Amino acid sequence: MPKVSSVIVPYTTYLRVYEPLAAFPEPERGYWARYARRADRPSYQDELRRSLADLLPTPPVPVPVHESSDAFVLDVDGVVCVCPWRTRLRGWQALDELPEELPPPVLDSVLPPVVRRQAAQDYERWLARNPDARPWIRTATWQVPLNWFVLVSDEERRFDKGSGEIPAMLRYRTPMVQARRRVARALRALKDAIDESVLIDGLIDVGRWLEEFHPRSLVELDYGGLVHVLPAGELEDDHSAADVAEGIEALRLGDGDAAGEAYARLVERWRSVLNRRSAN
């Protein structure tokens, strides 16, 4: 195996879906069943390191030549569930979002236009052959999108300070049926209270994405590398899912003041995170 970078990406967060083996057709189901029994499955950090390794050559490789055959695996009450990486598909989708993240001179320096054009053409041809393709993993940089918090509850929050070589972790996991139910309830409350908002649009988008998966799937919201740039005290005090739930419930009850207070807490918390992005 080629040597890969040990650098940890500090700003990426993840929304993952783990589907039961029954959701996959053969022969893919058999492959994932065998894969789940392997003792040498790669970790979350392995995925990041491999992605970074592709950026080291000149010119860089923005999208892998071949699709990943790896996945994350969970045992959910005796049911094996897998979350395929689909690194190539996610790479193409991330390229579409880069112009919104980087100024043109920086973008052209990191990924020359000719490299981006070739990747875009490859994606167009691939998508014509795979029109129903969708990723099992969504990512965000320097934030957790507020609509992600709607999917989970504070009771599902798991925080570990970490120690030594074990990194800190802040993660939520919830059954797919719960995530879908929370999206539906939140959309009703928001649409009754306000005409339109970025949160409504984001919820509609993530709700449609969730509908693509098996109802016995598991949804995971992971702060990922963001835990490496936030002080432990801020992580321990971060109950954004509870604030989002409180704000939506206040809107449902017609209590605009309480909704505003919950939103103000969220804005203040995540503004401090985005300020770190500007400092870098």
C-alpha cells in the first residue's frame, strides 16, 4: 500500500447513512457481507489520508480514477449495516461546490482549470450511465449545517474527550425512521411560522436524500475533524441539536421570543467556529 499523508483535516464534518445488507442487490450484498467480516477494515482517518494523498501529485488528482471498494461498518442490534465510501462520486460532487468555497485565484492554484474541466467531463459521462447514483456520505466544512441537527436529538449525543493518541469525538446516531419523522415535523412547524428560509430549503433537500435509503438504516452526524480545532470546553457545552429542537418547538407553539433565543445561541456558537476559518 502506498504511503499516505498523516495530516488530519481539521474542518470537515459528516452526515452518514448506514444501510442494512438487505438494501443491497447481489452480488454487492455478498461483497459487503464478506467485507464486514474483515479485521483490517480502514478507519475514518484512513479515508481522509487517502483523499489527501491524491492532492500531492502534480497535477493533483481531484477525483480517484476508480471508485472506492471500502465502507464503514456498524452492527445495529445484530444487523450489519454498511456505509460505502463512494469516494469518486463524492469527489465529483465536491468539485461542483469548490467555487463557492474558494476565490478564483486560490481555486486555480489548487486545482488548475484544465484539471477541473476534465473531471467535470468525466462526471457528465459517468452520470449519464448512472443517473440514480447518490452518496451515502455528505460533508460540510467548518460547520455542521443546522438542518443536520434536525435529524437527531440531544439524547443521542455522544461526546468523548479522547486521551493520548485517541482523538476527541462528538457524534449522534439515530434510526432512519426517527430522522425522517423529525424532518417532517420540523418542516410543518417552519412552513406554518415562516414563508421561506435557508433552513426549510436545506431540510427539503436532506429529507429527499434520506428517502433514498432503506427504512432500517442508521443516520450518523459526526463532527469529524472539527473536534481538533475546538477547545474541549466548547465541545462539552455544544448542544446544538437541543437548541435546534427547542427553536422549532417554540415556533410550533407560536413563541417567537423563545425561538429567537435558541437561534441566537446557535448563531453565536457557530460564528465563533467560522471566525476560526477566517483566521486560517
